[in-house]
Amino acid sequence: MTPDIPVETYKTGKLPTWCPGCGDFGIWMSLKNALSKLGIGSDDALLIYGIGCHGNMYDWMRVYGLSGLHGRGVAIAQGAKMANHKLPVICISGDGDCLGEGGNHFIHAAKRNPDITVIIYDNQLYSLTTGQASPTANTGFKTKSTPLGVIDTPINPLTLAITTGATFVSRGFSGDTPGLTQLFIDAIKHKGFSLVDTIQPCVTYDKIHTYQWFRQRITALENDYTPDNRMKAMEKALLWGDKIYTGVFYKEEKPTSEDGETALTDTPLVEQPLGVPDMDTLLSEFI
Ligand code: SF4
């Protein structure tokens, strides 16, 4: 890896088709800046994409990529890491993709602590399908699928990650690209399961939670805040009103799932024989 790779390296020649002003642009720019500063070139990492507006980034990001089934990105990312422990693996997902269809994968990955980074493009909506409420949608939020307002309580990605064992839990804002770039750098460098829940305004289907709405509320965690206490982190993460905090809420060093595997065996699990009988033997029981 070489330090400070030119950001032009990540160009594919295709231009984004996101709506003008979409928060996805800020995330795209911040991720390119972070990879550049980390010296991670196009051949040095794997990006896994889910289904949603975020997933279209596959076409304009020249880094090895794989576009997965809806919600399965975190599962695929774990498989990739299992196959190559040295490869930086970043899962790009949406709030619906990651916490709706993929919710089960998310909590079990956080529990296992593989050395992967999950970036959630969080706009409280399924925007690619024209704006239905997602699992993070605020109570009372009126959308196409909730014309009278959401009646249930939203999932908080940060508290979910903290309680299920994630070792790096953060929130960023796509309207703050320097801050988001730094969060991405710290998350990718962290050894273990890292989450960057990224507030990403959908300018087309949400006329309430706009950039201005967020700018009035977003507050960086205080300088003297230390991200070493789960209870304190939960308290800060749950605030969603006049103040919405950004920064690193919780961080912990503990063995990754790759460390656990290496401690048990010298032969990587993906190289070990499965030990199952051949298909004819299996089928003979039923014929
Ligand atoms: Fe972005 Fe919303 Fe347009 Fe999708 S629909 S590209 S999330 S502004």
C-alpha cells in the first residue's frame, strides 16, 4: 500500500445517477478521501454493496467490488474476510438493507467481531423503491408506506451495535465530509467490527429531515468524551431531538473472529475439507 493515492484512481469514467444534492455524494467523496489517505488502492480492498441507492456506487468506484443480494452484504463481507484475513473489507449498506432485510446478519456479525467495516447510508427510507419507511424511520414520520405516520419505535443502529458486541461504533453526517473522512479512516484502521452509521439526507423523498434540519441539531461529541463505556455511549447515542451527536461513541480492543480461528487451527477454515459424503451416498438414503 502506498500513502496518499490520488483520488482520481477511484474514477470509473461513469457519472453518478443519484439525485442532485443526495447525501450519497458526501459519503462517496469521504470514502475516496479516506482510502486515498490510508494508501488503499483499487486492488487493495473489497467493497461489498447491498441493494438501494447506495448500491449504485458500485458503478462509479474503481475498487474491487461485489454487489450482493438485498441485505446479505454483511454476510458476504464476513465470508470474504474469512477467505483473506489481510484484505480490508468494507460493507456499503442502507438502513433498510442493513437493518431490515439484513438485520440478523448485522447482529451476529457484531457479536463475532470480524475485522470488517460497515457503512450504513442512513436516510430512514427505502429510497430506491420511491420512499417507504425503513427500520430507522422516526415515529410519526409520514411516508408513502406510512401515510398516517410511523407507529412503531425506530431501530437505533448505534445502540443495537453496542449491545450486540461491535467494537467500534460511530455516527457521521454526509454534510460534513472532513469529519466523515476521519471517521472512515478510524473505522477502517480499527481491528474488529466497526460501524459508521452515516446520516444521509434523501432530498427527493424526505422534505422534513433536510440538511438544514440536521445542521441545526448535529453536535460533535464533547472533547472530553471517552468512548470506553457502554452505558455512557448508549446514553449519547439515544439522544435524537434538539441534539444529535456524531463521533465515536464506543471503542474496544478485543480478539477478532479471525484471531479466534487462527488460535484454533493453522489451516484456514476455508481451506479445510468439509467432510461431507458424496451426493450419491446422501441421496441413497431417500431413494
Ligand atoms: Fe439519494 Fe433519495 Fe435520490 Fe436515492 S432517491 S438518489 S437516496 S436523493
